[in-house]
Amino acid sequence: MRTVRVVRPALAVAAAIMLAALAGCSSSGSSFTGTWGQDSPGQPTLTIKDDGTFTGNDGCNDMSGKGTISGDTFTFGPFATTQQACEGVHPWLNIASTAKVDGNTLVVYKNGGGKIGTLDKQ
């Protein structure tokens, strides 16, 4: 009987070590990480890093900031942007509030939840 009591804690410790090791094997990136949009003049692009920092261009103005990833939602934090006037460009990305990934598409929403645009993953 004494052996059973020693074996159970040993198995529990071994299981905990295995779980920790397997957790370390998972990808550190999220589905948000990467570059989104078209890399052509007048088109928006956005690059999101693992730590939530992002840089991009709304088709006219450069932008950079830091957001947060929580579950299936990326929330844009405060960001800096240039404020050029560009004819024929709708700078919707500069009013982004949150985003969600749908397959290979980043769906971007404004404050209040209305969809404002999409960016395909590069």
C-alpha cells in the first residue's frame, strides 16, 4: 500500500512536467501575427507582431501603435498616424477599433462594432 501512495504523486509530477513541455511546443504567434492587405499604392496594409505592436498604412497615411490580443479579438490601442490628404483614398484603417480573423482575412471594425473593411493575409 505504501508504494501506491508514492507512485501516485510521482505520476502527478510526471504528468505536470509533460504538460509544461507540450505547452512550450505550441506556436507563440497568434492568428493575427503577420502582414495584411495589398502592398500597392493607395491600398491599406497592416503588420501585427506577436507582442501586439503594429505598423501600417491606410493607403495614404503611415500608422503605428500597440494593441492587445484577447481570444479571437485584436483591439487597437492608441496609435500615431500621419495626416496627409490623399485624393481618391478612403483612409478607413485609421478609425480601426478591433479586428477578427476569418480564414485568411482580417475583418476590421470601428468603435461600436460596425465593419469598416477587410485585409487579406499576405
